[in-house]
Amino acid sequence: MTLLGLSLSLSHTHTHTTAFDFTTKGVLQEAVKGQLWSLRDPQGKPPGVMH
């Protein structure tokens, strides 16, 4: 399943749903260490499930 498919599936459950985005967690940890370039992918968008 793609990240978009996962996002759509979670938003259409109409109930309380939780998920953990390991990509976003890792990127934010590196950004805090000063690697701010990691907050954008090659297309200029945030990596992981964040949009």
C-alpha cells in the first residue's frame, strides 16, 4: 500500500485510528540535530506521511 493509500484508508474509517510514521520520526530527529535539509524530499515536499 502506498502512503497516499494508507492516508486515505485512515481518514475514511470514521472512527478513532492511530498510526506511527517512522519516516517522519527519523527525519524530525535528524532536523533537530541540525540537518534541516532532510525536511524536504527532492520535489521540495516533506517526506513521510506529512503533507
